[in-house]
Amino acid sequence: MAGRLYLCATPIGNLEDITLRVLTTLKEVDLIAAEDTRHSIKLLNHFQIKTPMTSYHEYNKIEKAKYLVEQMMQGIHLALITDAGTPGISDPGEELVKQCYEAGIEVTSLPGPAACITALTMSGLETRRFCFEAFLPSDKRERQRILEELSRETRTILLYEAPHHLARTLEELFLCLGERQITLCRELTKRYEEADRTTLTQARERFLTEEPKGEFVIVIQGKSAEEMRQEMQKSWKKVSIEDHMKQYQDQGMDQKNAMKAVAKDRGIRKRDVYQYLLEKEK
């Protein structure tokens, strides 16, 4: 019988956050695949876990996944762990999961710490709807494309950033998104944990003189519905009312409903649209 893949969430800082189920699984599986074995050995030693480890990381994720799948096909039970947090979230684990499903190998996830969720819940920003972007791409063109998409995002946004890139990223976010309420979270679950409820302007000013320390999660307030509405109204005002009406009528809308839609788009009264068209006709 084929083995199974266990995605085991490990602490993002405080070792006490590991679950009993993960500890039991790490002891009972045949092999542990770790993103950085030198880092993970400290965790295993702390909990006296003697299970053999093998490396599985970004630079060997495709070929090594093939090998690990072959091992599981022969009955090996494998646990996958990342340096910190939940495997598959902004790490190479997703490739192994994909190949397991293609091979018909059972996959299960053992829930636990995740920096993005930890930061979101303590951010003080809206938590019902959010989007997770992880690290912004290093490629300039792709990075700009993503930033432009985020500038229109109405959900709470979560980004990861390393300390040596933080100042630049805050500057780019301000230039593309404008002023926003943010919460800067760092060293989550550790001794010097911090959640700074601030703005992009204030954060930029802070790190002009202060050296960032620790790994950061940037939680950003999404664009409000009112901002979206105002932007739409501005864009429609660049179009003549006649052309605006024509767009709706070309879609099969009658004049009365077209006037109602135009008025709503432009933030004016239907009566104003009617009066304008009447005067134009005269």
C-alpha cells in the first residue's frame, strides 16, 4: 500500500505552539522532508525526535518531489515541514502536494501556526475578507503589475517582507496604493513580538532612521467602497453623457433605465441626465 503525505505545521517562533498531533506524527512517520535540515534539526532535537530527515527546498522541489513520491508509492509515510509555519504557504510544498495527487497518494494537513493568519487576527483591520500575496515578485515588471492590482483591492491585504527590503517596499506601496491604514507585525510569537498599528506614511518615516529587525508581515487596509465609487465617478466624467448613454443602450437597455444607470455611475440625479439630454436635443 502507498504511504501518505502529512503536512505538519511547525512553530513560527514560540516552540510551545507545536501541536501534540504534529509531535506524534513527526515521531511515527518514516521520513521527514524539511526545507532546511540545519534549521529543523534544532526543533527535532528539542522534542527528542529521531526520525530521519531529507532536504526539500525551492531549488530541488520538482526532481526531489518525484523521488519522494516514488518513496511514498513504496509505502513510506512522509512528513513535510517548512522552516516555520504551515507547509505549502509561500514555500515549495505546493509542488509536492500537486505531484502526490497526480500519483494518487493521500495527503492530509495537520493545522497549526501560520504567520499570515496570526498577523491578520491581531492587526485590528477587517478579517472577514482578505487576500494573501506573500512576498512581492523581484522582477520589476511583474512587481509593478501586482502593485497595480493591489491598488484596486478592497479586501485586507497581507504581504511578507524581509527586514532589508522593508523600507523600499513601504515606499512602493505608498506610491502605488496611496495613504492606507496598516499594521506592521514582526517577530510574531517571539519575545520581541510587535504589532504597530500605523499608516504607510508613518511607517515610511519610521524606517528612514530606524533599522528594521526581524521578519515582517504587512497587513494593509483595502480600498474602501467609497473610494472605489469616487474613482468610478471620476472616470465616467471623462466620457460625455451621450456616449455614456449609448454604451447602455447598445447593450439593449431602454432610455429610462439607461438614464438611471448613467446617473448612478456619475453620482448625479436621473433628472439631471434627462435635463442635459433635453437641452442638447434643443
